[in-house]
Amino acid sequence: MVIKHCSQLTNFRQFEGSLEHKMPKDNVDANDRLLAVEAAGLVKTYAGSDIAALSGISLSVKQGEIFGLIGPNGAGKTTLIGCLLGLLRPDSGTVKIFGKPADSLAVRQITGYVPERSDFEYWMTARQFLQYHHGLARRDKRDREREVSEALEAVELAKTVWNRRLKTYSRGMLQRLNIAQMLIGKPKLALLDEPTLGLDPTGVTLVRNLVKKMQDDGMTAIVNSHQLDEVERVCDRVAFIKQGKIASVEDLHSGVVSNYFLMVRWPESQLNGSLQSVVSDVVKETRASIEECHHDWGRFSVRDNKMATQLIRKLIERGLPVEEAVPERAKLEELFADASSSDQTGHGGINNE
């Protein structure tokens, strides 16, 4: 299923406009500024499927925060984004955006979306495409040309291509335009689903800088991406999603990640060939994981300081004199791999809850 940008739902926007003068003004509560997004107990199963795409997901995103979503394909990330946008209705659970239901008129007007796959009117030029979205977003007509130009400049599309038909655009150019249509509505909350898809390294850097500028301007963003190094660079926190559940939420700026690596050194040629057996037994007892094991050092994945202490104590008790133990912060890609494999190993680095 392809989920389109909410401003691309022309029939919805027309229906919304017909109701606007009949309904009381649904302003976002000015006093509710702590949480931009609050989701509780989201469950979603698609028709014809016995497997839930979302199994009781709850999360909160603070105003001004850049929040990342990572996980294997089919984990439920795009379904979650659809529910946060109000484009998918969960079977149970609630979503509030700045204190209001996700599908309320006020929320739709302040939410922007970069979908993983977009439908373009290829007969249009880039300017016409953004002019159209400027109208759907109900921006002031007097600012249209200026704001369209600003959006095209922000994504660094050359002026020489602004009046070219979209059918002549490369995949990377279309993705830049996809991001520009999100910017055109001046949203308070942006949801970006694989925003660097199809972009070259220069484009990836552009997206990184745009997300940082969005945050500087007070915008909140949720980013779903397989570019883990970029997620680690721009996000404040990240949620690992697996099998429709949140396995872990990591604070990327605190310097404290729930799993980290412990480099342990010991004298060479100890235990007379039984080193591997001793290390394997200790790992089983402490529920740590072996990353590497050599004749004079080993690298282990541990959940916390308590597990690290137990690991060192058990190694010493089993006759392996530890000379040095150095903790290392786990990289996001290593934690991701550990989380993805934990179902098979039974003792992966991130716990399912």
C-alpha cells in the first residue's frame, strides 16, 4: 500500500474545506507544549492478515525533538507513521498530536509528510507542483511565489530545472521535490519516511542539514530511515521497532545507550586451550553476548554496568586474570544488528518488552 502525503488527498482537503465554516474552530491547545506526539497502545492488523502490524506500541515525542524509527523491513514503521498521520485508523489505541487527535483538522494543517514512495503529476513542472501543494496547504496566495522559490532553493534544485516537466527528473531530483512539498506547508510536525531514498551523498548531506535547520526553527520531526549513520547524526532519540513492538528507545545524546560493548584483555596463553569453553560458559551465565574472542582479548555486548561487573567477576572466578576492561559505546548499526538477530540467538542485546 502506498500512503500519500496528507495534502495530496485532494478529496479529503475539499471535504475539509466544506466543513470548515460549519465547525467550531479547532485550535491546537497553546498550553499543551511538552509533547508533540503521544501514542498509547496502538494495535493494527490489516484485513486478511493474522499477524498484527502493530502490537500495542506506545511512544511520546517532545516538542522540538528529532525522533528516529529504525527496524527491519516489515517491522511496522510505515504503519506507525500512517497512524500518527491519521491516515490509518488503529484497531485500538490513541494518537494525540500537540494534545489533539491525529485526524483533527487543526492537526492536519500543521503536519507535513515525506512518504517513502510518492505519486507525482509528471506533466507538471516543479513550480506548478509546489504551487498546487501551496494551495492545498491553504497558505496565503500573496506569499505563494516567494515560498515556492524558497522551498526549491532549500532542497537545492537548480533554477534551470524549476520549469521542466517532472517526467524529465531523475529519481534523486524527485526526492528533493518530495521534501520541498513537505516544507511548503510550514509544518510544526514533519514525518519523514526514508527521506534519503534515491539521493546521492550530496543529497544525503542536504537532508541532514535540513533536518537540523528544521529543529533550530522549532519544528518536531519523526524520521524513519535505514541510513543508521544519518539517524545517529541527527536524532535525539531513536526507537527500535521489531515485529510491531518497540524493543528499545535509546537516547543518542546522553552518551548512555542501553547496550554497550566491553573490551576485556587478559594475559596470552591462559587456561591451556580451554579459553573458548570458559568464555562461552561465562556468557551463558551472565546473559551477555560474545562479539569477538581472541587469545589475549575479547569483546562482549552487555546490557548495563551490572551485567559488565558480573561478566568480569565470573571470568576471574573461572581462572582468567583480567588485566583491563574498557567500555565502548555501541554504534547504532551494531545495536540494530543485535536487535534484529536476538530472536534467533535468544540473548540479543536489546530486550523485547
